[in-house]
Amino acid sequence: MIERTFVMIKPDGVKRGLAGEIVSRFESRGIKICAMKMMRIQKELAERHYAEHKGKSFFDPLLGYITSGPVICMVLEGDNVISIARTMMGRTNPQDADPGTIRGDLAMQTGRNIIHGSDSSESAKREIELFFNDYEILKYDKPDEPWIYE
Ligand code: DAT
Ligand code: MG
């Protein structure tokens, strides 16, 4: 089923110059980029985005980390893309993430795990609406689609 997910390159990914590498992995896989923007997340938005983690010991450091510099937010579209993007990202703790995954290849610690991706269709819908207006999400045809989907 064609679906959409929300992916964000976190401030460490941007500052380490890994944005191109990360975007390239999704593009090469055949996933469509429907929206992309660079922004600095304000504390209020960070709190709403990570509301499920409020009260946990790592919540405050997490907010500090995610608001510490520019992030790159994306809406990605493709067949089963919510699950596929999570698999491509690897486990939350990069030390448990398989080689070949973004975190497994490019990161060392949970608090510097360089990328976020929605974990379910409910999260994807909520997070896309939190970060993007409808008019920022573009519809267009990719001419390689018949060679990605049969
Ligand atoms: P994910 O980003 O893989 O969806 P999550 O939603 O459980 O993971 O947590 C959100 C972020 O919070 C995660 O990317 C890094 C941070 N985090 C999670 N668990 C943590 C922990 N035990 N210690 C420190 N930071 C943690
Ligand atoms: Mg999560």
C-alpha cells in the first residue's frame, strides 16, 4: 500500500554533513520525496513531537538535542514506506543497529542517532501534520516508477 511517512535528519546529521548521504539512501531505494525543508525546531514543537516521551529521564536532553541546530524534515512516499524507512534507519540505539542501516553505519549513541522516522501510520499522520502544511507536500510523477513498482 502506498503510504507516507515523516523523516527528519537531526541536528547532528546536519552538522556532520550527512544530509546528502541520508537523502541519497532514500532516493536510491526508490522512495519519493514529497516535501523537504530545513528548519530550527522551537521547544514547543519539540515537546509536541516527542509528547509520548514526556516524563521520561531522557526527555529534557532529547529536547535540548533536537532544538540545538537545524534539522531537515521530509515527507517520504512509497509502498509500505513507514516500515521500510524504519528498517533503513536501524535500531534506536546505534550500537544495536545492523550494519547497512543509517544508524548502524553512521552513528554511535542513542542520544546522537542522527535520524527520526515515524513508527506507525498514526504517528506518520500526526507528525506530517505537525511539521507541514498541505501546500508544502507536492504531488508529481517520477518517470522511473514503472521500474520500481511492477
Ligand atoms: P526512535 O527514534 O527509534 O523512534 P524512540 O521513539 O523510542 O526511538 O525515542 C525517541 C528518541 O529519544 C530516540 O531517537 C533517542 C531518544 N531516546 C530514546 N530512548 C532513549 C534512552 N533510553 N536514553 C536516551 N535517549 C533515548
Ligand atoms: Mg520514535
